[in-house]
Amino acid sequence: MATTTLPDAAQVARWFHALSDETRVEIVRRISRVERCVCELTDAMDTSQSRLSFHLKTLKTAGLVTDRKEGRWVYYSLNPEVLDFIAAFVAEVKPTGEWEDRGGCCP
């Protein structure tokens, strides 16, 4: 992955909020390798189109999902660039096991 500027805390919070729901996580799993239309997701997840549309809108607003229209169908896929940013953030905050000196503010 190329060196990238990490996003601000507000953007990271939007991504994690979008991923804080089980249905949205399942949507992400189901579109991780191939784009899908709402009708495919509705059948696969055994839920209503309106419920999926709400969750897809949340994921799209956060930037995790993109869409494209083909005729009367809308196909959804993951935004790989955002996934790279999330991975970079997680790598940045992952403890290394080596602790920095706190500078002696606390005994």
C-alpha cells in the first residue's frame, strides 16, 4: 500500500459508526468480492428492500460503498480506497508491545 495521509478522527468515527451494525457488516461481507444489486442482497439476507436500502445509504454516506446504475438496477460495491485508509488507521493504532516513556508525569 502506498504511503497515505491518515484521515481525521471524525471521518474514522463515521466509518466505524457505519460498521457498528450487524446488518451493515453482513452487507460488507456479501459485496466484498463482487458487486450486488439490492434484489440479490434482499434474497441472500432474507430481509426487506427498504431495510437494506437504509443500511446501504448509511454505508454509502460514510464512503464505504459505491454504487452504479445499470438500467433500472443499482449495483453496490466496496470502496477499496476507504478500506485502505481503515487498514492504515488500524495499523497506526495497533499496539506494538513496546511502550514509550510517558515523560515522568505519573509515578
